[in-house]
Amino acid sequence: MLFSEIYGQEHLKNHLTQSVDNGRVPHAQLFVGPEGCGTLPMAIAYAQYLLCQNQNSENNNGNEACNIKFNNLSHPDLHFAFPVATNDKVKSHPVSSHFMEEWRQLLKEQPYGNLFDWYKMLGIDNKQGQIGVDEALDIVKALSLKAYEGGYKVMLIWMAEKMNTSAANKLLKLIEEPPNKTVFILIAEDEEQIINTIRSRCQVLHFPPLAEAVVKQALIKNYQLEDSVATKIAHQANGNYNKACDLVYQDSEDLQFEDWFVFWIRSAFKAKGNKSAIHDLISWSEEIAKTGRETQKQFLLFCVDFFRQALLLNYNATELVYIETKTKNFKLENFAPYVNEANILEISDELQNAIYHIERNGNSKIILTDLSIKLTRLLHKKAS
């Protein structure tokens, strides 16, 4: 992958290429950034620059055969680890090596894709993937071998926050004292979820969201959109190129999430003194509970963001509001007054608690019903 194929983040490209040029390559690095900012493409481009001994920011002019292998993501000294779970193809002890065909397909089609896209590709969006101890054993085994081309070996661990404690403990010593010319690149969206013993052994690079102008130019280049359309989508994407691509194709899960959210909010608002609305909330909870846990978590994160956008609009921070509702007869400006300083902290806490309990395999129907009943009270709280 070429650096020129990665949007924005010029200061990070310069930092990474200079570190290689100067022979100062940290043995363990942690790339942290929000979805759609380019941490994964940047890590692959950096690995290519390092392994192929490339000599400029275009990431070529080095070992031509090596660059060809990277074009197919088949370089023998580039290793991947990522969250997986059992599916129709792999019934037990799933590890990344079982899913390399799907992984290469994801990187070819959606290099800025998120975890939800990956789970859908594997057909496991009803499960929670992880990087487990079987994966850790595979990593130890792969890195114990000599480099195929006699230079560096790179282990790229995507969504490192999904590494469980057993796997992290198994890799701790290896990350602290890896074999000569072995580089770990961990990629995460939530740095706080990575255990401290791993995080403290890595040099951390923080990736900001992409600038609106960068997303706009990428959309015009890749999709030949009109300037006004690209501007609108770039604003809605909020620095997330993956979301911008979904909006181009009208393929964003946010459209379904908005339908669920609007029905939920309307039912919760009517439920005060209205028994039939309570039945609607229970039916809604049952419907959402039938979806996979990853879908439920993504939806609740969407709700957190929606409430935040409503709060910003309520307090006239309109330049920070990027959501544009698609649901008929539902306007964010009409909903915004019901989200204020009296209820936003409690609403946010309840949503985060629901995510926490769903992650830990709580009964989704009970969790969502409880959340819905609490919301009926919180929505009616008035600002002082």
C-alpha cells in the first residue's frame, strides 16, 4: 500500500518514514485513532516502507519484488492478527490464519473498514470476536522463525483492544523483548481497553480524525461526486472516511439505526401514563435483542452520538452538528430541547452501562427493556 493512497495524516507519514530512514524503528508501536482515520492502511504502508527498503514518500524505488508481494498482501515477513470467532467455515479454535482470504478481500474493498464490516464479511455479526490465547500461540510461533528475506519481520495486530487477558499475558514478554529486527504494530480505537502492561511497552502514535476537506477531496477523486454533494457527505462523516463511503452507497447501518432510534424515542416519550406505549417498548426490546451483540453495541454507540448531537444543537453549537436525519416527520431541532444538562449525563451513563452488560453476555432483552423504561423518565427531565 502506497502512502499516496492514504488520505491526510501527512505529519504522521513524515514521522514514520523519517524514523525508518534514520534507523530508529521502535520494536513496539501502538497506532490509536477513531474509526475511518486510516490507522490500518498507514500501518501496512509503514510495514511496506520498512520491509521493502523503499526510499521516498511514494513508497517505491526499493525492492520491486517485495513491493509486488505487498500489492497482494502476501509478503512472508508481514504477519496479521485480528479479532475472529467461529463461523460456518471454522467450527473451533479460530485464529487469523484461517481467515486470510477474507482479510485480503476486506483490505482490497474497504481498507478503512471497521470491526462491524469485518464481522459481517465473516458472517459472525451475531457474535463477539476476540484475539485469544490460540492466536497468541500462533504469533509466538510465527515470530520464532527467521525472516524469509533476512530483514525485518512485522506483526500487525488490528483492534488490539479485543485481545483478551490470557493472550495479552502470553505476548507480554515477546512484545517487551522481541527477536532482533521484529516490529510489533498494534492498532486500536480505544487505547484505554488495552491492558497497561502492554500499552506501557509501546510507543504510542495518536491519529486525529480526517479533516473535512481531506474527506471531500477523497470522495471527489474516488466517486466523481459533485463538489456540493461531496461537501455535504464529508460534513456528515465527521472525519470518518469509512462512514463517508457508506453514505455514498447509502449502505450505512446508520439508516437502520435511525429507524430504531426514532421509534424508541417516540415510544419512550409517550410511555408516561400510556400503557400501550410500554408494550411498544417491550416489543422494540425484543426486536433489537434478536440481532447480534455487535449490532446491539453499534446501535447503542449510535444512540450515544445522537444524544450528543441533540445536546450540541440545543445549546446552539450548530457548527459541531453533523447528523442529518432521514426519518419522515422527525427533525433533530424538534428533539434537541428534550436533551439538556438535567438528563444528558444520566442518559449517557445508562447507555454505556447497557453496552458494558451486553459485552459481558447479559440478557439483551432484559438490558434493553430496563434501559427503555429508564429513558421514559429521563426524557421528561426539564433543564433548571
